Amino acid sequence: MNTWKLKFATLAVAAAAAFGMARAENPKVIRFGYPGTGTGGRPYVGGSFVAYARAAGLLEQEFKNDGIKVDWTFFKLAGPAINEAFANKLLDVTLLGDQAAIAGRAGGLNTKIVLATGVRGVTYVVVPPDSPIQSIQDLKGKRVALFRGTAIQLAANRILEANGLSEKDIRVVNMDGLAAQAALASKDIDALFTIGSGALQNQDQGIGRIIYSGKGDDKVIGYASGLLVDGDFEKANPQIVQRIVNVLVKAAQWSSDDRNRDALLQSWAKSGTSYSAFKRDLAGQDVRAILSPVIDDYYRETWKKAVADVKRFKFIRKDVDVDQWIDSRYVDNALKAQGLENNWTRFGADGKAVRVSAVQEP
Amino acid sequence: MSRSALASGSSIRFSPRPFAAGRAPAPVRILAGLVLPSALLLLWHNASTRGWAPPQILPAPAVAWSSFLDLLASGDLRTHVQASLIRVLISFALGSAAGLALGLAMGLSRRLDDLFGAVFHGINQVPTLGWLPVLIVVVGINDRLTHILIAQAVFVSVAINTQRGIRQVPERLVEVARAYRLSRTQSLRKVVLPAAVPQIFTGIRFGLANGWASLVVVELLVGSEGLGYLMSWGRQAFQLDLVLVAIVAVGIIGWILDAGLARLEGTFTAWRTGEAAA
């Protein structure tokens, strides 16, 4: 081999290496999604430790020195719009509720669930204060708002089913959460299904009366949500994903600490829903359990049940393998590294505590 | 004296098929009609197989086809088509009856035309769906909203074209009727209405096409049945193949409805073509 050829080959290898390194380089921006917006479309939300991380700018701080921007998009049209954004490669990471996530996965989206962001989710049914409706059975034939294609639809179908009804027995009006609240105020609808604190806010505003709350309803399983990562993004940037999960686990630990409860609710109130509405939404719930980032057997089981129910209600036509989809490596790493393995109670598939949290409840 | 004697007395300028001569034989026409659909299908196929669009956003024709067969087998497609057709036919019947009545009145009476004409042509300028926000506030989101909106689309189009059709009956025809000393009812039945039929049918066909298209949009909002609902649900459920099946169904049914009306128009105006051939 002559020297020129050798030099040329060396150069080519070097160039390829440089190119390879460039490919492995960090992204310039992390595109982070969230289903729903704050009141009036403001870019803040409540109800999860991810919402707290957003309000406190924790991810922004983590990636500042690397020159990586965190670009938040709050999707008014929630899960269905997030699936479209994933399909069009416009999103890297997002929080997502069970039904939409399952629909996306069944539709062939390459995603991974890397972190639990909520389980045992509570659903409410709200009617105008002077409405004669007293129970789920009374909803028969009434105009009821629910947000199709989101976790609300699955929750609503489960609640209706537990009461011997189905979607066909009510007149469904498909509306997003904020639109449904406005329609309730103008009495264009007779009732709405909603998740989270909005129901309590409606009560405070005098436009709603809660006739059903999922708290303590043992017949109906609560909804789940998780942190979904785009499969290609995860493959190209595993360290970035690990750092995102690290930051969020830290946020979860801070959020679950009872001493920070007030500050947590204040940060959620940036969304426009009041501090007191969030407080009463959490009242009577195992707050540490619903703010746990841990992927345990109960979390997996909740998703498996969701897949089975979404299929039974005919919201998807293809099956989804939950075990292939949920990847707990990142969160397990983070818990280990931060010494938080015993910070949250782990639950078995039956929902009973397997390993009780080392943190004493006050 | 026969109708044809009257008709042949004038040169009819608006034969329904002015360029009917020189049409190719049927097989050639059918083949020619398939060129563009095949090209579109090929484009669609390429777009999804070569990844011009994500497969979740633009499923391949084969995927849409199997969804179509699924919907057909489960009876879901029938339910949705039936719901949409019933909605549009009720509204169409109401809208076209009212439109014919008002159109005739405005066509025959200058005074009524002076009274309603300006408002009417103004209303005609507003796209059907422009009424949607106002109607939602007034009647709420329900089936009545669909009926009113579609009936309105048909009504305006039929009324205006009926009025125009009657106004545009050639003066010569009216003179002939007068020369034969036909009564007002006789000349209306034997001269004016037959001459106005093509224009009236234009109104009816345009109204139905407009109504069918609007129906689908209203169904995006209202109810849990119908092709429009199927489209919106397909998007909510991230099953874009359902959206595509619904789009094709809307297109084909709209085309069949229009072809049906064209046939009906043909039977109403058969005497004209008969004349042209003679």
C-alpha cells in the first residue's frame, strides 16, 4: 500500500469517526409535550410531579450548561394530538394518559414508557348545581361531555359499565376539558366527565356539583399516565433520557414530601386552577402513591387492564404488549443512584403493598 | 295542441347537454373515467410505502381497504351511512320543498321578489358553515342543528335558482302562450315550469351537494353516528385508516346522490332531448 493511499484511508477513517461523533452528539433541543393546557391556554399545568418540574424549570437547569433547550408544548387537544405529533416526529418526550398512549402504540408508534407519572387517577362527574341528576344512572339519555380518545373516555366507559350503562345510553358530546367546563356553565350539556382538580374548581365557581367521585370507588380502577419517549430519540440519546428521568425522579421525591405540599400546590396553581381545588382533589387520596415515579407490578397491571378495557370497548383494533412497551431501566437506575429505592411503597399486581416505604407518614 | 308544438316554436338555448354530440362509446368513457382515480391510488400507495408521510398519518390503501372490509362486516359502516343519509334526506326534503315554494312565489311575483330578493341574495353569499356558530348558540349542539343547517343550505340554493329559472323563461315562449290564449295556470304548467326545470334542477343538485358536504362537517361536532362522526372518531382514536374510508364513502355517496338527481332531471326534460333528436 503506498503512503498516499494510507494517508487517504486514515483521513477517511478519521472523517467517519468525526461524523459518528457528530451523530452521537447531544440534541440542540428536547421537545417535551404535555396533554392539556392551563386555564385560557396558559403554558402551565398541575396535578403531577412533571407539572412541578415544569413550573420550577428543573429540566431547563439540568440541560442549561450543555446548551440544550427544553421546548414545552401543551396540547389543547391532548392525547390524540400528541399521537399525531409523535407520528410526525415533532416530539421527543411527553406525559400521556393511558387510552391515548395505547391508541398510539396500537397504531404503530415507536414509543417507550420509561417512568410512572400517575396511577389510581380519580375521575369526577359534574352537573350544574340545580340539576336533578343525582347518580350515574340518571345520566341515561342526557347530553354528557367527555373527551374522546383520552383517558377520560376510558374512565367514563368503566364508570358507566360499573353502573350497568354504556356510551350508547348517553348522548356524548365530544369536548376537551376547558370547552366542557364552559358548556357546563352555559348549561349546553347536562353533565361532564373529567379528571383532576377542574371538577372542584367548577364547584367553587358555582357552576358545578360533583355527583360522582372515583375516590374510594373500589369497583372502578383508576387511570394511569406515564412518561413516553420516542423510540428513535431514546436510541440516539440514552444518556439524555437517563438525565431527564433523574431530574423527574428528584422532582417526584420533592413533590411526595409532605413538608413541601403547600409549595407543590402553589406551583400547580400557576395553571389557573386554584390551590384549594388541588388540595381538595388530593384530600382522601394516598398522595405518596399517586406521586410515585416507581414502575412496580401494580403500575404494569394497571396498563394491562387498560389495554384489555380499551380493546373491549373497541377503541383499538390491534393488541398492545405492555411488557414490551414499559422499560423500567431508567427509573430503576435513577432510584438507585439517588438512594430512593425505599422512598415509595411498592405495590403488587393486586394493589396491595409489597414493600412499604421507609418514609414515615406524618 | 301539444307541449312539443309549443317547445319547437322556439329555439331552445339551454339544452341540458349542449355538447352531447360526439360522445365516445361507453367502454371508452368508463376507462377514461378510471384514469384519474387510478393515478390518485398509485400516488397514495407510493406516498405511504415510500414513507413520504408517516404510515400512522397516511395508512396504505391496502390498510384502508381491510378497514373498509372490517367496517362492512361489522355493520358499522352501514350504521354510519344510514345515519348520514337519513339526516340529509330529511333536511333535503324540508329545504327543497320550502325553497321551491318561495322560489316560485318570487319568480312569479315582482312584488315578493322586491320584498325578499335583496335579503335572499345577501344570505346566499354566506357560506353554509358560516351559520354554524350562530346556530350552535341558538339551538344548541343536537340533531336539530344538523337539520336546520342542511335544510337552510338546500333551501337557499333551490329558492334562488327556481326564481332565476322562472325569470329566465324566454320572452318568446311567453308570447306564444299568450298567442294561444292559455290561461295563467295553463301557461305556468305547460310553458313556464317546463322551461325553468333545468335551472331549478341546478338549484336542487347544488343544494344537495352543498348539504351533503356540510352534513359531514356538522357531524364532526354532533352525535355518535354518521360518516362525519366516523372521521372525527378515527382521528381521536389515532386510526387514520377510518378517516380515509369515511372520506372515500362521502365522495362516492355524494356522487351517487348527484347522479340520481341528474337521472331524475333527465326524465323531467326528456321531451327536450327528444325534440333535439327529431
